[in-house]
Amino acid sequence: MSSIIVFFVWGMSFSGMFIQNNPTLSTNQVTLDPLTSYNSSIFINSTDKLLTITIDSIDNDQVVLNELVTDPDGEIVSNSTFQKTYFSTITPNSTGRYEFSVSNMDQNNKATVYLFFGNLPFIKQNGEIDLSSFGGLVLGVILFIAGLVSFIIGIILYLKDRNKEKYRGFIPR
């Protein structure tokens, strides 16, 4: 029971941290027709946090995609062509509106993609993952496993004690 409470409390605080760091987070599932683009933008109010781009194509590994990010001054800060999956972080140089575009470069096939464009609260300024963000998750897993082991031991002890009770007081003749 305590593991469920820890999971719940951690999930609430983690989601609160996620929303606090991403007031204009852009996440979508988009189907791109051949030679079309999807555009989005977010407002960055701090240059202290890395801007994360994650794109995952879910239907066709061979479709060529292109991502493009421009800063508030219109300068290109990221431009990559890829297939299937793309992940990158950008250090913003200035605050303001960052424009994001993903394009299907294939002439024949549609592409369905999951997009994430925003700040991930568990990534540090140097790009490393901040494991302290997951402390509640680890504690919840440990408590869940301990509770499961205790439950199994309790069942075993109950069954052993029940068998002893069955033969107590029985005198063979």
C-alpha cells in the first residue's frame, strides 16, 4: 500500500515539475502526407534549460524526414535529415519563440510521427540525466517488491501454521 502512495505522490510531483518547466510544451501525433510539413512553436523564457526535440516515426522505417528549428531571430539552430527516430537537445541562446518544423521528404509514402518539443525537467544543463528526479520511482519500486515478498512469506507461514493446527491434538490409537 505504501508503494502505491509513493508512486502516486512521485507521479504528481514529477508531472507538476514537467508542466512547470513546459508551459507551452508541444507534443503531438501527426500524419504527414508526402512532401508536407508540420509546424509548431514554443516560447522559451529561460536559457538555463536545454530544449529537447524527439521525433519517432511509427509506420514506415524508410520514410526520410527533416526537422528544422529556428530561434527568435530567425536563425537556424537545428536542421537534420533522418529516418525512423530523432533525438536532440539545443542550448537556447536567447529567450523568445522558437519555431519547429518536421517535413516528410518522401514523394510517395505518408509518415505518422510522435513529436516532442520542449524542456525535459530531468535533463541537466550539460545534457546528462538527473537521476534524483526518479528517487520517488525507485523508492516506490523497492517498497512494492518488499511488500510482494512480505505477502508471499505471509502466505507460506499461514499455510505451514494451518497444517500444524490440523494435526494438533490428534492422538492415533
